[in-house]
Amino acid sequence: MELKNKDWKAFKIGDIFSVSTGMLLTKEFLKKGKTPRITATDNNNGIFDFYENVEHKNYRVLSNFISISFLGSVFYHPYSASLDMKIHAVQIPNIELNRYIAEFLVFCFKRMASIYSYGDQLSSTDLPKKKILLPIDSKGNPDYTFMANYMKQKERYLLEKYKNHILLKNQ
């Protein structure tokens, strides 16, 4: 299973993914708790801190999504988290995102978002219009099964390589 043997197609992000964006919530509303808050940082999977859930029009919690910051940081969140402003959440409608599909997509989104910085930010209106190159199935749709299987294959390869390394080191 190789990437070069697969057909690929460019998709507008907004055509195949559901995209939402977090909103500003001042610190007076945030109290320490258990829900991670995703902000624009390259550290800790984008998690700034942990807070209680609050009832506020600007507070939203999502589960099982990929975050893309306005600066181009991309992470997978299999858990529930709240989003700060300028943090975009990407989900696949009608498909359960798993870690293998997410790992593949995170890499693809990172390639798309690598050009963004503080001087040239990725806005919530631009993100859905951006294109992402993905492997396709026989009907021309994103091939999520291939993505998952490809990442599982990579995982098995790396685990085997690691096991061999440990065995050689312990001889």
C-alpha cells in the first residue's frame, strides 16, 4: 500500500468537512475544571488549560475533531474540548473520525496550513474555500478506508522497526 499508487484529488475543505470556529470568552467566565481549552499554541496538542463548562453564547464544546489555528497549528482531539477564538474545528459529516484517519488528515491539513503566520492568518471564511489533496476511491470521494489502512500499516512498520532495534540493543 503506497501513496504513489493511489489516485488523488483536490477538494474544497468546506465541500467535504464541517468547519466551525471557536469564540472569545474572557477569563472572568473561565474557572479551572476538566475540559481542555484549545488555543493558538503549538504546544500540548493546542491545550492552553482546563476549565469548567459554562453557559455562555460564546462557549462551545466539540468532540472528536481536528483543530486548525489561525497560525496553522493542526491537532487531533478524540476528546471533548472547548475552542478559543481563531481556532477552527474540522469534522467529517456522517463518518466517525478515528485516530488513523485523523493522523492522515492532520498531515494533509498541516501541508495546507503551513503558510500561515501572525502576519497572514487563516480566517474562518478562508478555511472552507481552501483546497486539500486527498486519496480518492473509485467514485472520486475521499478514501477514508485507505487513509486508515495506510496509517495502520505505517504504525505496524514503525513498531516492528522499534522492536528489532530493542532486540539488537539487548543482545
